[in-house]
Amino acid sequence: MKHLEFSRHRRLRQSANMRALVRENHLRTEDLIYPLFIVEGENVKTEVSSMPGVYHLSLDRLKAEITEVEALGIKSVLLFGVPKEKDELGCQAYHDHGIVQEATRVIKRDFPDMVVIADTCLCEYTSHGHCGVIENGKVLNDPSLELLGKTAVSQAKAGADIIAPSNMMDGFVVAIRFALDEAGFQDVPIMSYAVKYSSAFYGPFREAAESTPQFGDRKSYQMDPANRLEAMREAESDVAEGADFLIVKPGMPYLDIVRDVKNNFNLPVVIYNVSGEYSMVKAAAQNGWVDEKSIVMEMLTGMKRAGSDLIITYHAKDAARWLQEQ
């Protein structure tokens, strides 16, 4: 054996402190963005059946939730609205007193330093469940842009720190940037869902947001999961149109895309650890099949290693608690 030549990589793994010394990637609480589902009504805190630990919250229950989030060290939340009334054009999305707008005001009044990110889409607000204007069974691109611009401006007026358009219409970034600038919100950044795949992993979210399409699917505007080069074209367009962040969604099955985006663009990269990913871990943990803490922390660290700067995740509160224990 003394004549064999090989590298001794294990030298740097001999103890916990040695491994920590050479660790290449680190997960921080500041990296986590916590999504919230806000509903109309009073004293509502109802668990989403397919997402254990995730709740529909009414405005009067929001202060207690954000108090907990802030105490854990989480500095940003992503707001989704679930209105009582829906219509063909999703009017509640851009109403000055829409549910996301009102939730934003509540948070910024009591927690001015909390970064509020407003999801900017129409699917939760339309009676048909699609992300734009419908005509003869088709989603019209350009008429939808006008409504998305109106939505973004109303959210910025309410105090949203970041606008996060998730609709995947062509030109949505430049349309929203133009609308924001025209309304005097030049300093409000856009966190673009630049690379959003048409994915089966969104199933539990559609229950939580009550946004399941009433006909057809979203494959004509969300991306084919088989495509990689298309992701670069989508991200490149959004960068040129004025995006300030680039989101890749979903997370776990698309870590190669996260790395591609990170290598090719000099903007903060955000990964969305989506509802289906969350629910699979929760279900397995509840059945005793996996160690939830170990699985979640490994998964989130892997997303950082792949190139994400920020992680939108329903695990945020649990992960923040576990990070405090370290």
C-alpha cells in the first residue's frame, strides 16, 4: 500500500469544526422568503389541507403571523391574495383595496422594515383561473399586459417593496417597468418569474390560492419541462426588459437551470421551492419515512449550491428555527 499514490480528501472531513471550516455554501435566514396566503373575512386561520403548516390568513390574523416571522429573523414575505369575488378580468387584482394591497398596508404599518413582495398575476382573481384576458378560449398576451401593469402600480401604491410578476406573458417585465415608471415608482424593483415551467409540482398551491384553471391548462404560456435553452432565452429577455431579480420555478427538479441562470446573468437568482416539493417532504415526514429537518436543510443548501441567492419556501419558518439552533 505504501507505493500507491492517491489523494487524501478525508483530511478535511475529520471533525465537525474542520468540515465547517471548509464549507463552500451557507444557508442564512436572510436568504429565505416566506409566502403567505391572505383571504378576506375575519379571524380566519385555516390550514391548507394539502400543505400542513401553511394557512389561509385574514387581515386581522396577519399581525401575529408577521410578529412570529420577524422574531425568527426572516426579513421578507411574498403575498398571494385569495379574494371572495372573481370575474373575467380579475378586477380585484388591481383594485386599490384588493386583498394583497390591504395586506401590504397592514404589514408596512406595523412592520415597516419587513420587505413585502407582491405576487403580480391574475389567476387568483379571474373566474376562469388563467393568468390573462381570455377570448375564444385563448389567453391574449398584449391585452393582459395592460392589466398586469395596473396591478403592479396598485401594489406599489399600497407600499409593496418588490413587484413579482408570475404570469409568463411575453413582454410582461417591460410593460410593468413602464407602468411603474410612469406612475412615479422608478425605485420599485421587479422580481421576475423569468423561468417558470408548466409543472405538476404546483398542485397544492392551486388549492391554497384557489387558482386552478377552469378549462385547459397553462402550457401555452408556461414552459415545457423538457427545455433548457428556452430558459436562457426567457431570462435574457427579462434582463433586457429591466428585471432586477430572476426567479426559477419550480426548484428541486430544475437545479440545472438555476446554475445556468447564475452562470449567464449578473442578477440575483431566486429559486421557488414550490408547494408540491414542500408537501412531499411533509407527507413523508408525517409517515416517519424521513427526518424532516435533515431533508429540508439538505434540500435548501443544495439550492444555494446550485446558484440561488434567495429561496422562496414554505419551509422558511422551520428552517429559520433550525438555523437558530446551530
